[in-house]
Amino acid sequence: MLKSDKSTFLRWIRFNTVGTMGFALQLGVLALLLRLLEPHFFWASALAVEVSVVHNFLWHWSWTWADRRASHGRGMSAALLRFNLSTGIVSIAGTLLCTGFLIGVAHVGPILANALSLLPCCMVNFLVSDRLIFFHSNGETV
């Protein structure tokens, strides 16, 4: 395995570890909001997803792609904005498309369909993060 292949594999493992923690956090925040505040499900879901996205970004910034982060706060702010927009779009649109396809065409139950939609979304989010979010200030990735 080449060094770049090994570092990409390690990043993939870290990315998925963070994603698993973020998913658990998202479910916990959603359950808490629904129990304590009783907001509409849509708003509770949106807030829970946003909490998870920020959580995941902070872990990726400090662990998954720590070797690529900018030393100044503006770099972090720009990366957070890019991450939030890209991850949000990919996660929401990808989940809806994959889940809709699996339910409508493959007749899979909604919970299983939602879980299965994680894999393609995760792969796309990793590539977007690796190539467009966490890069050196000169535009090169490690």
C-alpha cells in the first residue's frame, strides 16, 4: 500500500468514526428536543442535523484532517461554511433520493432504507471533504 493510500484509508476510518459519533449525537439531540420542547418534527430534525454537522466538523478539523487545517481563524470559518453547506446538501438530498428509491422501487422499509442511504452519502461526503473542504491554503491536498 502506498503512503497516500495508507493515509487515505486512515482518514476514511477516522471520517467514519466521527460520523458514527455524530449520528449518535444527532439521534440523542432529536430525542431530547422532541421530549423536552415538543417542537415540530421538521424543526427538531433540522436542529439535530446541524448540531451533528458542527460536531463532525470540529472533530474533522482537529483529528481527521488536522494536518491540513489553516492556523488562522478565518480558514476555520471558511472551512466550516463549506463543510456545513456541502455536507448538508449531500446528506439531505442523498438521503431523500436513496431512501425514496429504496422504498419506492426496492420496497425496503423506511428505517432500513434510511440506514442503507448512509453508505453512498458517506462516500460522497468523504470525497467532498477531502478534496474541497480540508485542503492546504495553496489549494493542494496532502
